[in-house]
Amino acid sequence: MKFSANAPKVLYEDNHLLALDKPAGLLTQPNGTDADSLEEQGKRHLKQKCQKPGNVFLHPIHRLDKPVSGIVLFARTSKALSRLNEAMRSRQLTKIYHAEVEGHLENPAGELTHFLIHSSHRAAVATNGQGKKAVLTYRTLKTYPHSTLLEVTLHTGRYHQIRIQLSHIGHPIIGDTKYGAKPSARLALHHAALTFPHPITQQEITVTSK
């Protein structure tokens, strides 16, 4: 496996959790090739810090697509993993993304609701009443001559949800050629904030990434 020379940027760490800042282009988890991943970088960080020669437990609570940057939260124990998975199922986690989209939206803020299906690594908006309900809210942070920076809050966690929903209303994320955007250096989507109940103390934790 090819290892990155850079150590992962730690955003939050305790005995139960590890939140890392994923750069665009890095896998969240190993994919069976020799490509490095954020999970492996996190394990190397813990082994070095804790002086553990053997394997360490580290499992992502959620994943980011390879071209997406920002926060990834990992559980360091099976108890933390189980409790955070349950918190996700009961929608106790709040995920906020920053997305720069092509063009200018008619409404500077709003809610989008669609029903999504996906296959072959691609999502689509269902037109036959099938699919899973997907809801997000957005507000404009900044307007540029040919694009708009949005703050997007996910209320459901569907496959490629932000990417397909924004594309469907005619404003694909910059660089998202899979969903109709013009080619660009990178996909302009960043996981900027995550709020969740600590799996042990139940204290509300907010992790941010710029």
C-alpha cells in the first residue's frame, strides 16, 4: 500500500472518537488497491501516538466520496461505533456542507425535497413515485460573477444526495462532471461542520473544518 507522507489533520480526538480532515482525492476507506486512505492514516496516527504495535480499532461513522473534502468521524471502540450508528439512524447528527454551484439560484435560501434512486455509482431523481425521500436546506453564503457558495444542511443521508439535488434544479456543483457541471480542477464540495451527541457522555460536540 502506498502511504502518504502527510500525517492526517486531527480535528477532534479522545479515547472514543477521532475526527479527521479529509483532503480531496483521498479515499475514506481502503478499496482493495494499494491506494492510501484516511482510515489507514488514522490508524497509523493512533499506533504512533499510543505506541501500539498491533492493530487498532478505527471505523468511520460516515463516508465522503473521494473528490469531497472535510470532516470524517471515526469510532475508536465498538461501543462508540454502535451508539453513533444508532444516533445516525435517529437523525441526531447534523451535517453541514459548503458547496459552490454554477450560476445564481432564484431563491437565496430554501428547502429541496426529491425522491432518489441510484445504481452504477450514480444517483437520479425518481419520476415514478419510487425512490427514497431526500431533504436538504440551503442558504447563500456568497455570490460570485458566475457561481454561488451555499451552506447546505442535510436532513437525510442519501447516496450523492447534495450532488444530484443541486444538479436537478439546474445548479450542479462546480467540477461535478458526473452530474452535468463543466470540468474544473476539483469538486467544490466540503463537509464543514458536524454536530453529534458524544457516545459516552452524551455531551453535544461540534467539529468544524475550513
